[in-house]
Amino acid sequence: MEMNARGAEDNRGNYKLRLENRDEEIAQQYAEDDETKPPAMDKKTWGDMMKQLKLFLWNPETRECMGRTAHSWSQIILFYLVFYIFLAGMFAFCMYVMLLTLSPYTPRHRDRVAPPGVMIRPYVKHGFAISFKMSDPETWQPYVTNLEQFLGAYNDSVQEGRNAVCKPGDYFIQDTEESTMKRACQFKRSLLKNCSGLDDKTFGYSSGQPCILLKMNRIIGYRPGYGSPVTVECKVLKGDESDIQATEFYPSSTFDPMYFPYYGKLTHENYTSPLVAMQFTLRKNHSISTECRLNGEGIINNVHNDRFLGRINFMLTVNY
């Protein structure tokens, strides 16, 4: 019995000792954690941040600017300088090689611009609505001024001094070197007769019979009609066809092929596009939606999402 009592007391003593050792270990662990834990940082003031910024921009002790010494900055600047010079050289070399394959006189790819677009004059305020009052010169004078300015290059004296007399009915083919200057055929202003502005200085606007000039856009090497004539026709687009009572064409309703092909502005300096002038006799005090279109071999004039390809629509309104 005494031995059992003594064993029980030893067990209790050992248990207490283990508890005390465990408590000591936990206390020691907390003490170590407190030692390794970083001290709480105080909140920086604006002054501290400005000092750090100044030190970052220039550190007098290490003689560093923004964290780099002068030697380090010189190395990185030299690297990027050489790098970008190399890139610029590669770009210039690629451009040079590409330009060697191109001709300054003739576009390399012309398959998407073969059918010509058309444009009219007068073209005032970037619009295609020609509206005026016969009895009020202020309403039609801008159109007259625009036509007079446009036809300046077609004056007979200018054409006779610059361009050659050509044979009508045939293309004016000039089989010479691309860089050789090309001759252009004369298109005299007097050919437009009533729409020339020579006899009637108002181009018919004062009398309610306005003149509209139509020209094809220039396409290098293009031969309109491919040997067949290209003609112009005008009609009422929407409304009564009798709204256009008469249409006169000058010099005719056909583009003469002798003015084609066009060889580009570098070698065809004096080239002037041929014109077809239309003089309309219209129903007065009525807005008339008008369409003028080209007809001929290879001409496309029925693309609805391109109003200038082979045709053009405009509004005519003549009031008393």
C-alpha cells in the first residue's frame, strides 16, 4: 500500500514537472516571437517623404541619381541609343528596298480602280444640290464663279500654248519611257459653246437653263470603253420624266478617246480632263432629282452603295 501511495505521488510530481516545462517552453516561444517581430513603424510625414524623394533624386553620399551612378546611366543611355539607331536603320533599309520595287510614274496595283468615277461642276459648299432663283443674282452667282474658276485652265489661249492638236476618234498612245514627258491634247473652252461662259457669262443660270459640267476621274493608263465610245445620259431619278424638258450636250454626249490614256501628273503635267457639258431646260419651282451616268464597254454604273462610280446624282431647283 505504501509503495502504491509513493508511486502515485511520483506520478503527480512528474505531471506537474511536465506542465511547468511546457509553460516555460510556451513563454520562451512568445518571447522569441516578440524579439523577431518588427517594431511598429511610425507614420511618415510629408517632410520625411520629401527628404526621401530628394535623396532618391540625388544621393550625395553614393553620388547616385535616381538609384544609378553616372557610369550606370551612361551605359544604359548608350545601349538604348544604339538600339534605336539600329531600329531606325532597319526601317529605313526596308523602306528603301520597297521603294526600289515601285515606279514613281505608274501605280503597281490598279485592278480596283479601273471603272472611273465621275464628278460635276459647279461644286459649291461640298454639296450636290443646285438651287437658285433666276431673278436674284445672289443665288446663282456662286455657281457662276465656281464654273469660271474651274474653266480657267481650259481657256483657248492656255490650251493652244501648252497642248497639242490630236486626231479625234483614236487613243493618244505615247510609247516612250515612263520618265519621258508626255503631250496632252487640246480641250478648248470654246468647245463647250453655250456652256463655255464666253458668250453667256452666266452659263445659263440667269435664264433658268443651268449648265452642269461632267468629268471622269483620272486613272493612269485607263482607256475608257476599250475601243468603243463612252457616252453620257441624264434622266430624272425620281419623279416625272417631263420635269427635264430638254438636255443639250456640248461638245457632244461622247468622251472622245483622243484624251486618253492619262499618264500621271509627273509626266502629263499639262493634261486637262475632257468635259461633257449639259444644259438643262427644267420645270420651274420644282426640285428635280437628276442622275447622269456613263455608258460604254467596261463602265460600271449600277453599284448602289457607290454614288460616284460611273454615275452621279444631284438635285436641281430653278425658281422664278
